Amino acid sequence: MPSGAKSEPPVAAQLSLAGVRLGIRRVAVLTPGIVVFSVAFGAAAAAKGLSLLEAVLMSAMVYAGVSQLVAMELWRPEWSWGAIAGLAVVTATVNARMVLQGASLQPWLARYPRLVNAVHLFFFTDANWLIGTRYQSEGGRDLGVLVGAGLALWLIWVVATLPGYLLGALVADPRQYGIDLVMPIFFAAMLVPLWRGPRAALPWIVAGIVALVTARLVGGYAFIIVGALSGALAGALLDDPA
């Protein structure tokens, strides 16, 4: 570098109320889908015999979206250590996607103190990951956007659990109203902005086909684990320069 040249200063860590407000505004578009999704969880929790307090506390403290719905599918009146281990493996597999999502934002988050990241990552979800990646691709760097989006999504999720629970207590089989379709519709809508062409879609296709075949051949929720691992392997092989 020539002696007279000036290096560009690193981007400062920014966390502002303006960013928080922007994050909250960007959540508005997703609110209807999140509400329906949370209502579906509340209804499932009621159908499985959880109390209203237990359902709300699960939404507030676990706050795991699709994993909460999967947990309700596996929920049983009596538990064994094997059943608990199985539930842990399935939900951990479902949530493993968050590792990659967090890693994709690491260059942005690394400039902030660990305590700040530890707090706001509790509210980290697929929805505000999408908000964050779009905002970052537009040149934004204010962490307040992720914080505001995360807090707003968490509040919506917890509050919407209440009417969902009441609905589930009144309706014997919520599936007859199509609530079981919320999850696939929600994720299909989320995948649209991530489209990067046919080549990048191959791991998704592999994961879907393998999961469907496994669901036909093997009982339980093994299809989730097998499908996820198959998609990850296909993606790794696709990106392998060799």
C-alpha cells in the first residue's frame, strides 16, 4: 500500500433505537403468518393436555417455533428416559439450521460484545434471520434491526399462544380446520426469497425426497433427521471444489 494511501476504517458496531424501530416495522409484514403459526402451537398444546400457563411459559422460555410444534407431536402423558432422549434428538436436529443461520451473520455480529449477542440471539428465529440478511444485503449494519425484530416476534408469538390455546380447548381436532397446513405453508413462503437458481435448490430436493421415502418406510420422526442429513450432505458435495 502506498505510504500516502489511507486504509478504510472498520465499520463501527452500531446499535440504535432507530434500528430497533426499523426491525419492528419490518416484522409487520410477517405478523399474520407468525400469529397463525403460534395459534397452531397453542391449539396443539391444549389438545395434548398442557395447562394454559405451561403453554405460555413454553412459548416465552423455550421459544422454538417449529420445534415446539414437533414437540407437541411427540408429547405423551407419561415419559421415559428413552422418550425424552428421542424428543431431544429430533428437536435438536430441527434446530440445527440455526447454527448455519447464525454463522452466516457472524461477520456482522462479531463486532458486538458477547453479552449483547447472547441476549439478542435468544430471540433469533428464521423470520428475523431473513429480515437481518435482507437488511445486511442492502448495506445496513445496525444491530438494532435484529434486536427490534426479535423482540417483536417473541412478543407476538407469546401473546398469540393464548387464543390458540383457547381454540384448542374448544376444538377436538384442530386439523379439520387446516391448522396442520400452517407449518409447510409458512416454510414454503420463507424459502421463496432464498431462491438462488436450480443448482442451489438440489439439496432441498434431495432432502425432501429422502424425507418422504423415509416417512413411508420408517415410523416415527426419523424422516426429519434422515432428510436433514441427506440435504446437508448433498449441499456439501455440491460445494466441494473437487
